Amino acid sequence: MHLDRRHWLRAALAAALTCGPARGWSRSSHAEYPFALGVASGSPSHDSVVLWTRLGSGGLFSDAMGEAPVMVRWELATDENFRTIVRSGTSAAVALLGHAVHVEVTGLQPARWYWYRFASGDAVSATGRTRTMPAPGDTPASLRFAFASCQRWEHGWFAAWRHLLADDPELVVFLGDYIYEYAAPHGPVRRHSLTPAWTLADYRRRHALYKSDPDLQRIHQSCPWLMTWDDHEVQNDYADDRAEDLAPDFPTRRADAYQAWYEHMPMRASALRAGLAGLGERHAVRVHQRYRFGRLANFHVLDTRQFRHWQACARPGRGGQNNVSRAACPELTEPGRSMLGAAQERWLSDGLTDDVRDTVGWSVLAQQTLFAPRDLDPGPGESWWTDGWDGYPAARGRLLADIAARSPRNTVFIGGDVHQNWVTRLHARPERPDSPVVASEFCGTSISSRSGMPQTRADALVRANPHVLLADSERRGYQFVDLTPARWTTTLRVLDDATRIDSGAATLARFIVESGRPGPQRA
Ligand code: FE
Ligand code: CA
């Protein structure tokens, strides 16, 4: 296990070191087109960005590229016809990393579009478009970004991505459940023949299946992404090293799933290195990162899976979620319980302090799930869902107290996971609706995953939870945000029918947050 990890790290470093000017040992041709999984870019800073692809052949789901490294050339230009190429080089796609390619291009101009492509032998990839962030001291007039989550293959088509493409975001923030690990021989909309993902090869095939979708490929091609994960990149409801099914070999499964995730996402190699070196043997990729958009916004991308305490009061013989009252589950409210882990909590707190110092307009907390309390018993009793923040009320209280201590600040949570749209006000003391509103929350619905909550029940929960401004439980879609120094405007976009590839889309609602006035308002 440890040997494997070090081997993996050495391979990643070796791959990075072989980057350089184009030369030598590229193979002259491929039997099949090797760029069938498309291209992507992400993790941008003001002067660099990650370009991604993964070579595959022999069908999407085999490892037929062989064991030898394959050299891949790349080019980055200031125009889509590649008349002005500003950077180029080669990178080795190695078998130990699934023939994935992560190029970190540096020395770029801030706040500008670039176009990139890869080549190997006589094959050339699709062209991708990417963008650098503004310089840290600049205050751009505006940003349009989108956020989305939960794209379960068998539950629907990715029409939402096609509609988002037309909305032309500069940046996409993906908040988890990029893949689902289940078998789906009888999927209600789409099916596949893969067995439940368990090994590295399984997770690679699963990512390859999802990456084969043309609508997903096109939205990746259109702009850079910020990435985090939730549970289904590994297993439903896992928490740190505990599996939902309590399988004793879960840490190996998790390490394999994390590696496959890194291989398929436009993350920096430093995320892999930091995960292996800085965070200890069990923690294999550092997902929590900050991405500054000049002085307009800072994206604090969080990881609520890797370091969390186990869910409180799991059912007998199980890990994962439950629904409990505080009286029946004293563990729920224990003050030491954390969703982020102590180190990430400190890192987030330091980052929020830096946002004040640097006069950053908007602090965006990009995380997995609904942050506001949601009592699932609309009657006199109470019922808390232990897999979400309601399972970690002390941690939520600490974070809100931290935010309140710095108020007034423009702090906005974006989330996913619940497959429903929720818009909420966040109070300094969440259990006290008479305490001041200190932050805003937009928890977005899924790209395709079903929700299972009828709207009548969502309506009842809104009546019982007065800090909730909107709960829409039956529709799929995404949200995009038009951000200026003075105002955050969220547009909730929903599909007519995610079971149709040609589904139309409509605007469900629009909310604004005014600078200096926490809490969403209906536009
Ligand atoms: Fe999901
Ligand atoms: Ca779950």
C-alpha cells in the first residue's frame, strides 16, 4: 500500500519532469483516435492554468495504450486558429497515471482567453478554450460563473451542460458527484454494463464513461473549471476512512478512487504531492484550495469528505447517513465533531482573514452540500440528516461564528449534493432566527441525479424552516452567477425533462445579494 503510493508519486513527478520542448520519441501513429475523452482545463491562477487530457484506445474502457510512456505535444495560443502560439511543449502520458496528461502552463497574462490543443502521432485533440484569473490586485467589473453537481449517468442526459454552454460562463465550479460508483444494468434513462467501481481500473473506466458524453466534453472545452468532490467519487456516504458498508479494505478502495479522480480532473500535480506528503498516508489528494478572482472574489473550495468525523449514530451494522433527533443522538452535538477536519477549519479561517486584509469583495465558500439547518420533521418533533451539515452542528456553528466575527462581509455558500434547489439566509446562530443574517446560501440542484422528494414535502419544509427562501425539489439544472462589486445575481436554471437529450430549459428564479447586506433577495 505505502509502496504503491510512493510509486505513484514518483511516476507523477517523473511525468512532470519529462515536460519540455518538443523532441524525440513520439509514436508516429495510433491505431485508434487517442483523444476520445476530450480535453479540459482548470485550477487557474492569474498567470497559469492546468491543461488536461487522457489518452485512450481500444475502446474507452480498456488500458490498451501499453506500458511505455507516450509523448504528447501541446500548444497554447491567443487565438482559436493557433496563429499566435505563446507556449508549447511535450508531456509524457504514463501508464501508472492512466495515460492522463496534466500540463501546468505558467507565465501567462492575467484575465485573458487562451486556446489549447494536444497532439500525439498524427492525431490532434479537440481545441479547448481557457482563461486566466485577473491579477490579485485588480478589481474586475464582472464575472459570470456557474456551479453544478451530481451528474448520475443512468438518471438522465446532460442537456443541462448544453444549456449552460449557451449561457457562456467564464468559469465552472463543480461541487461533487462527478461520477456515481453504482452498477446500472437497468438504468431508468441510460444504462451501462460496468460493475460497481471498486478498483483503480474500475474507477478509470467509470470516469471514461462519463467523459465520453459529448455535452460534458463541450462544456469542459469552453472554460476552466474549479473542482471538488463529494461521496460518489468513491462510495455513497463514506466518511474519512469509514465505508457505508463498513468494508475493512475501504482505505485501499478510497486511494484508488482518489487516484482515478486526480487522473481525470484538471488539478495541479501539487494537489497530488501535497496529499501524499503533507497530509499523511491516508489523505491522498489535497482538494481544498483557494482560487482568487482579483479583488472581486475569492473561491474557497472545500473538502467535506476526506477529513470529516464519521456520521453520528449510524444504523446498526452500517456507516453513513441516518435521521435523528438531538435527544436520541447526543453524539450529534458533540463540540469536537468536524466536517472539514481541524487543519482545514484553520486554513479556511485564515483565508477569510486574508480576504478582509486584501479587501476581496466576495468570499465564496464552494462546498458539497446544504449548509443551512433543515429540520426534516415539519411537526413538533425534529429530524436531522446526519450526512449533511445538520450532522455536524457544532462545526457549522464555529464557521458561522467566525463569519459573524468579521461582519459585515459578503460571504456566500454554494453547494449541491441534495439534488434540489435551496436558497437560504444564514444566521449568526443558526438555531436562533432572531440572530443577525451574516451570509447567503445557494444550494444547487443536480445536472441529472434524481431527488426523491416531492414538491409538497419541500413546501412543508419551507414552512417549518423560515430561513429558507426557496426549495424546489423536483427539477434538474444548474445556477449561474453574475458578480459585480456591488451585487451578486444568481439565476436558477431548470430543465423541462432531464430524461430527454433534447430537453428545453427555463429560468426558475433569480436572486440577488447586495454588497454589505447579507441574505438573498428575490429579484
Ligand atoms: Fe449526488
Ligand atoms: Ca450520500
